[in-house]
Amino acid sequence: MPNDPTLHLDFETVDTRFSELLGASMWKELPIAVRRRFGKRVKGGGSVTYQGSVAVMKMNWAGKLLAHAARLVGAPLPFDMSSVGQPAVVIVTEDIAGNGQFWIRQYGRASGFPHVVHSSKRFAGSTGLEEYIGYGIGMALNVEVQDMDLFFKSDHYFLTLLGHRFRLPRCLSPGALVIGHHDMGQGQFRFSLRLKNQLFGDLLEQDAIFQDAKD
């Protein structure tokens, strides 16, 4: 999006992938700070780091079971309530070979090693964006803007096995996952995670506050 005044016109660093998913009109609904965060492509496999802390964590009994069971496949979900108030770090690295991004999220805990989540975002599939957590597990994401906030919403989950991809039926999926990016001004933003299941209700809720990376 070369005419976007919120971006530096250095085509080695401008990233139009998210703006193309949203479309021009929806992209312009986002605050300038959000467009800068998602419109900057890191050069040559470099990384951007955001630091902050976990503000909120909630889980019902089914969410606790799911989060701990998911530790068998890399612990993609928050599982330790002691993370509230602890430091949080997000590192985004450009995946040059895969035309995507590697995301590492680290959450401190009251004791023991921090909880680390590894995932890869790829601009592919029927929705244009997919997230992989390893072990052949992934989900397709829809990207939306609501009230100037950016949301990533699960469309469906899938499993890749022996070179074949299988779409999981809704009855076997963990639920509807919504990730939000909410600008707070003054270089801060709130990351929100909500996981809701039709049968078991609100499974998980997590909020973390981060500070913009320094250029």
C-alpha cells in the first residue's frame, strides 16, 4: 500500500500482506499505530520484540483440562494462572523461505521456566492466513476490523498427516478462537485471547499489555 502515509516508503520494509487481506477501506479504519505495527516487514530474517506483562487470565474447568492437555503438542494455550502480573515478551521474525512470520510468545510464571509458545503465520489457504503450532496442527484465520480493533478469528482447524490435510469437524475442534489487537495509545497495545466452546462455554481468556518496539 505505497500511498499509505502511515508507512515509510522503503519497499524493503513495507509489508502489504495484512492490508491486502483486509482491503483498503477496512485497513484505513485501524489506528495509525496498528497500521505501522502490521505494515512493517522485518528485513532479512530480523526480529521485532514487544515487552509487557500479563494483565488477565481466566479459565473454567474445561479450559484448564484443554490447556494442560495441549501441553502434549507444544503448549499453545495459556495454562498457568500465576502468569498474571508476570513479564511477557513477543518476538516476531520474518520467515523468508515460507513467506510468513514466526511468532514466539513468552509468559513468565511464579516459579519454574516461563511458558513459551511457538507458532508460524503463513499467508496461504482459503482465508489467506493460517497459523501453525507444529505437530501438523493448524488453523485458518479470518482477519477483521471492529471498532478500530484488529481481530484474528478461527475459521476452521486442520491436521496434516503423511502429506495429507484433514479439516477437523466443528465437533472435534476446541472452539472458536478470537485474538485481538487493541491500540491503547502512547505506544501501548493490548493483546487479547478468547476461546469459546459451544458445549463448555468460555474456556480461556487472556489479556496482556505490550509496549511498542523501539526502532
